[in-house]
Amino acid sequence: MGMTLAEKILARASGRDVVAPDQIVVARVDLAMSHENADLVRKSFLEIGVARVWDPSKIVIIFDHRIPAESEKTATTHKAVREFVAAQGIKNFYDVGRGGICHQVLPENGHVRPGMVLVGTDSHTTTHGAFGAFATGIGATEMAGVWTEGTLWFKVPSTLRVEVTGEFRPWICAKDLILRVIGMLGAAGADYQAVEFDGPAIRNMTVASRMVLTNLSMEMGAKVAFTPVDETLLDYLRPRTTEKLETIGPDPDARYQRVIHLSAGEDLWEPQIACPHAVDNVKPLSELGEVPVDQAVLGSCTNGRLEDLEIAARILAGRTVHPHTRLIVIPASQQIYRSALRLGYLDALVAAGAMVNAPGCGPCVGVHQGILAAGETCVSSTNRNFLGRMGSKDSRVYLASPAVVAASAVAGKLAHPESIVKEVPCLVEV
């Protein structure tokens, strides 16, 4: 019997020839990632009473949620984690100014490879399925156990496959596709399932766009999510690692719980918007009417990559942010920040009236760098729009693609990019 990609990886990591959905396995962990919540993991680890972590070379810690420290409490947390990292000999530590958002820093520094089991104390760890890894979020107590033994038990998930054919229409992108899928299936539509995205439309995507799909799959309950391990991915990974890379994929006779077929051209006519206060409250842009926006946010682990900054810069070039709207731009990493500087994207955005924040999670976590006041409305390229997610519980957040965010910043209201720019600008291949 053939296996899906999730089943293949868990079978190998648990020392089995074959696994099937709902079986319980104990798998070897290849990489364990935490951000500032490493302090919670640290406290649980110390309670276990083991002197040393199982393998410091397989632990990566990245500060990204509250950087630079916005309070004395956060600064104290950072200090405690720094001291623990030094004492344990954890070399893969990305402090303030040296990394960025964890889900961007891991792949661009060669920490993620196909076939790995990767766990992180962040729900959007599913992002790394774009690199062929069985990658999932876990709690701090679970991570303390991983730090101790290097293993973790899993229930083998069943798999949902999403096959996408055709070509995307102008101004439609990966963010619109995944919002459409989440809107179709609902917030629990892939609960504890693996999701495989494949098909010609997926294989034509950049790695950055594929990361959008796996990142947001968590918002429909996915345990893990994957895009193809193909030459596009391997070309991205080869300059970033000296480790051997393998091509891994599902068997032709793998069994799926469900297969969904979509056409990029026929099923996605216009930008998709996740409306307050749920990611699965998805509607086509044309159905929303006039929605004034006080703030537009471009960034996050979903859409803070170079191609996202480029499309926004090309839309805003020679234009200005609406006088009643604020535009906040947050590159996903230091590397992306520097590339965007060199290519002139940040200059174009700042000239238009945007404010560029330090690489990190920013207002997406609702604690700093642009949180909302009561009564304010935001359009954001981030991944969640829950009640109070970005500040006041009396504010509203709409989730959209980077192009819609940029166009809305110019218009001062939710806007289709074609209302601002008539032709779609070319994008970099990254």
C-alpha cells in the first residue's frame, strides 16, 4: 500500500516500514525551534531535572515576536533565554538584528530540508512543509520533552490533497488561493490532517508563494501541510546548505481522505478577503462594498518576503499613502530587509509614506509596532484576524494579499489593485 508524504516521513522517523492514519508512533525529531517562548520551555526543561539538552545542534532559537523588547518584562525574558543558550552551547541562536521571523530564518539559513521532522513552539510551524518537512507546532511542555529526549509521539494524520490546475488571473496569488480553500473548508476543515498541495499551478509558484499555502493551512486546522519537493525547491535549498538533499514525495497509489480539484483561472476570479473576525469568513472583494481602512500592514510570516515587498513597491511607486491611512511595512528577515534596500523597494515604500519596522512579527501579535485603537479598521497581509488580535477588541482586521494591502493603502479603503495600477508588474523569482 502506498503512503502519503506525511506517512512516509513519520514511518522513517519512527523506524517503521509502513504507517497508516490514526496509528500512534514515536518519531525522532530532526529540528526543534522556539522563539521567545523558549523561556517557557526552559522552565519546564529545568523542572525535568536533566542537566543538558539532548542535542544542542538540533535546537534553533529565534527572537521574533517582541523585538526589540517592548517592555521590561520582555527584556527580562530575552536575558534569561540568552543565558540558557550560552550555558547549553546552543549555537543556532538568532538574536535581535541577526535573524527575523522564525519561519523565514530557518529556511533561508539552511536549517530545513525535505524529509525532516521539525517541531516548533509556534502554531505556524506548518510553513516548513513548503520545504518537504513534516513540520508542526507543539506546546512548551512537549518541547521540553523534545529537548530532553529528542523524540515525540504523533498520531499519524490522514491526508487531504488539493490539486490546482490552470494559471492565475492578473492580481491573483497564493494568498487568494489559500483564503479560498479555507473559506470552502472552514476553520476545522482539515483538523489534524496533513494537506498536500500539488498540480501545475502550485509547481509554477515561487518558493515564497508556496510558503503562504503551508503557513495558512494551520488556519483550517492542518497538522502539517506540503507543497512539492521539485527542482524549484531544490534550486532554492542548494545554495543554503551543504547537507544532502533528497527528492521525496507521496507514492502514486497513496490513499487520501479527500481530494479537492481547483482551477486557478476559473475558481479564483478576484481577490479573496478574510473578513472580521475569523480567517474562514472569506468573501470576494467585490462583495464588500466601501470599507475605509485606517491602517494597512504588509509583513508577517505569511507575506513579508521579497516578492511581497516588490509588488507593494511597484504599486506605490510614484503614489502616496492615503492621508487617512497608515501603511506599516515589516520585512520577514534581515536578509529580506537588506535585499529590499538594495533593490530600492523600501525607498519606494518610504517615499510613498510607509513606515518600515524592524524584521519581526510586529502588530500581528498585538503588543507593539502598530496595534489598533477602538473603532479602527486594518487591512493586513498577516494570518489571523481574531477579535482583538491586533489591539483593541473594538477594532476590525481584514486579511488580504500584499497587492490588495498596497492598493488599499493608496485608496484609503479596500481596493482592487487594478483600480490603482492597470498592468501587473513583473515579480522577482526567489
